[in-house]
Amino acid sequence: MTAPQSTPTGVCSAASPPDGAIRVPAASGGVLTALGRYLVESRRVAFVHNARFSDDDKTFGVANVADDPDKVANGMGSIYGPSPVLTDIRTVLELGEPFAFIGKPCDISALRA
Ligand SMILES: Cc1cc2nc3c(=O)[nH]c(=O)nc-3n(C[C@H](O)[C@H](O)[C@H](O)COP(=O)(O)OP(=O)(O)OC[C@H]3O[C@@H](n4cnc5c(N)ncnc54)[C@H](O)[C@@H]3O)c2cc1C
């Protein structure tokens, strides 16, 4: 991890997990996967909601609700295809459990709306 740098828009930091099994196949170093795994492992959240490749069609992404570190890692990497990860979000919200959400900026905007 490098020291935070001030930028015109905020603070910029760099980090990467030591575990090559995450760092190498992840999208860009695996920080999101490492953070998600940590949050679940330490019970700071009940689960992580991210995305994984669809079992039926590998060009599509689907929601991945991960309540253990290995399931979080099933979602690492980038899915450059249609990925409607919010289709069942009402059911997830109704669980009433604290969770971490990893998604695209448009997913985050929709979740906040
Ligand atoms: C060559 C290259 C260029 C890039 N350029 C840009 C850029 O210009 N702008 C930019 O914003 N990003 C860009 N990225 C992607 C960005 O760098 C990474 O997505 C981000 O840094 C996260 O990296 P990570 O290793 O921590 O992700 P990981 O630990 O691999 O985690 C990625 C997370 O995103 C989730 N996810 C993946 N695909 C989807 C999807 N379609 N919908 C919802 N969730 C999904 C996964 O489930 C996972 O939880 C680029 C990546 C590469 C390799």
C-alpha cells in the first residue's frame, strides 16, 4: 500500500493483496475481492453482493450473494457483458442484514434511488 496522495478530486491510494491466487486473476489487483473477503470473514457484514458469470451463458453476469470468502472470490474479475445484478435486490434488502455491495457506478446509482 502506498501513502495516500492528494488530488483535485480527493485522496488517491494504491493497494494490492499479497495472495497471488486473488491478485493475478482479479480485474486489477484484487483489492475489491480482498476487501469483500475480509468483511465476510470478520463478520463485519453478513454477505457481499457482487457479480459472477452466469452458469447458463458465460457472456452474461448475474448477482452473486456471497456469505463466505470463497464465494466472494467466485465473483472476482470483470464481466464485460450484460449483468443485471439488481433483479432480486428487493429480496436481498428484505433480509435486513448488513451487507457490502460491489457493482458498477450505474448499479450503485440504482441502489441509492
Ligand atoms: C486494462 C484495464 C483497463 C481498465 N480501465 C478502466 C477504466 O478506464 N475505468 C474503470 O472504471 N475501470 C477500468 N478497469 C477496471 C478497474 O481497474 C477494476 O475493475 C477495478 O480496479 C477493480 O479491480 P479489482 O482487482 O479490485 O477487482 P476484483 O477484485 O476483480 O473485483 C471486481 C468486482 O466487480 C464485480 N463485477 C465485475 N464485473 C461486474 C459487472 N459487469 N457488474 C457488476 N459487478 C461486476 C465482481 O463481482 C467483483 O466483485 C480496467 C481494468 C483493466 C484490466
